Amino acid sequence: MPLENYLIQGEEILAKAGIFVATNKRLIRYNKRFFSEELDDLPYSHITSIGVVKSPRKRLIKAGVIITLIAIITFLSLMVISSVLKSVSGLLKGFMGFDLSGLLAPLIPFSVFMLIGGVIILVLGFFPLRLFIQFRAPGLNKDGEAKFRLSGVRKEVSQNLIRVIREQSLGTVKSEIASVQSPENRGSQTPGQ
């Protein structure tokens, strides 16, 4: 079902950026997948702030740490096992002619390569930082805030969406102020009040 089917009467799409759509009434997060669709919205009067957030890529950092630790453990284990095999190999060579000391030699460069790769992945988790735009509203928990993050779109497109949201938010605030002031109060005010 297209997004247009979810719009209310008189609602118009003003800007799009990724899965976010700004209308003249609200900010909509519309994610259509192959077999499903997801729709969340925030009325402009509920949006308290729009912020640019830079954060490290936590999944890359975790993967880098895990790979680095595995590489260190593997390297140290290979060194210990290698020294044990050398001493055992000396005994076996004397008795049976076996030399086990070269069995693990090919694995040592692999563990060093894995260590270097883990460190590179770890560093990539911190640089470049992931940049996204966060729309905030009262009552949103962490999952709700995560849904209202805009990333992966061109700067000009995101700036246009933010401009439209701010313009619509200002219009909403002005109309709410006007509706709070009753006609009697507006007429009884004297200049200078």
C-alpha cells in the first residue's frame, strides 16, 4: 500500500529524505519492505528538537575487539603449543624420527594477519564517525528515538527536510498561540500591553 493511502484529508507531502516524509501536518517515517511496511509519525507540535549526532560504529568496534582478542589468544596459544611441540619433537625425533615443530608454523602468520585485521576494523569503528539526524519528542524511549534517526541521505536532501519541518513547526506554534487567545482577549488588549 503506498504512503498516499495513509495521508489524512488535506495532507500534502512537502519533502522526502530516505524513509522520512514531511507533510503539511506531521513528520512520517514510512518504511516499505518486500512483504511488510512500517509507519510511525510525529505531529510537528511534538517535535522538541532536531539534532545532528556523531557516534562511533559500535558493531565495528565490537567486531574489531573480538577479532583482536581471538588473534591474540590464538597467537599466544600457538607459541605455547609450538614450544611444547619442539620439546616433544626432540624426544620423538630421537625415538621415531618425527619432527612436529613445523606443524603449527603456517598458523602463526595467519594469527598475525588476523590481529592486524582486527585492529584495522577496530580503528574503522571510530573513524569516520557515523553521522545521523535525530528527531526528538517527549515520551520516546530508546527504541522510539532509534526509529526517528535519519542517515544515509545526501546533505542537501536532509537539510531540505529539516527546513520544511522547522517551517511547519513554526506555523503549528503560531496557529496554537492564535487558537489559545480568544477573540475577547485580543480585542481588550491596549497598545503597550
